[in-house]
Amino acid sequence: TIVDTPLTGQTDAQGTWYSEVPGGDIVVEVSGPAGSAFVTTQKQVTPLDTEVTVLEVALKSGVSVRGTVTAASQPVGDAAVRVDGFDYLHTTTADNGHYTLVVPVGDYTLQVTKTGYVGAAKQQTFSGTQATVDFVLTKPSFDISTLLGFQVEIERLEGTGNTRTL
């Protein structure tokens, strides 16, 4: 996928993909087949208008993280689950609160947010081929679903008394 464009495609049997793109900086996002344990990656490239630019990408195996997101012991569907620092490593939960996301091997923080809830984050060392990370979101005692008329997702809520920091 060429990020922020409608250009997508699949590699051929040799792993080659060709696309005509305008010159200038572009970001190419490469993912493995659906259901695989390859980590999605992004690479920036600057092709020139009149030349062929070759970009080689080697996908790495990652850790398949599965889990459930709940609030008040009920599943939370359509919650955003993402790897902190990697905007392109994300998914959403199904209606039953379940999610699956492939992350690189190493130490990472997973964050979960959903409009109307206070989000949650967990830092963990990921190794091997599978991991389970469950999250519990909370609903505050006041409405936090909109701010100045826009829907918002709150990562954390801090404060005491009548003072709250979002």
C-alpha cells in the first residue's frame, strides 16, 4: 500500500510489485498475507519522476498478540488497539471484545482507546510466537465522549477532587 493514496497491490510469485507513483516522498506499507505472523512495516522512499526506484523490504516474523477488551465485565467492540510509537500497527476489537495484532519481538506498550471510556495501556516484553494481553476500560462518572463537539478518545484520566487531567 502507498500510504495516503488509493494505490494497493499484491506481490507476484517472486515477491515483486510494480506501481507508477508521482515523484517525491512516499511511504510504502508492506504486510504479510492475512492471518500470517509477519509484522507490517513502513518504508519511506523518494522516487524521481523519470527513474525506476527499487525498494527491497524483508518482512520479519513477529508475535501474534490476542486478547479481550472489557468494561464492567462486558466486551467492548470497536475499541482501537495500537502499538505505541507505531501508528501503522493497530487493529480494532470485534463485537465480542476480541482482537489479534502482530507485533515485533521486543518491549512495547499496547494502548486501547474507545470514545466514552478511559483507555488503558500495558507495557510488555514480547517474545516467542504468541502472547495474550487483556485490557479493562473504565467509564468515568462524567461524559468524556466529546470535547468542543468532537468525539474524543481518552488514554488516561488523572486528578483529584474536581480537577481532572485528560
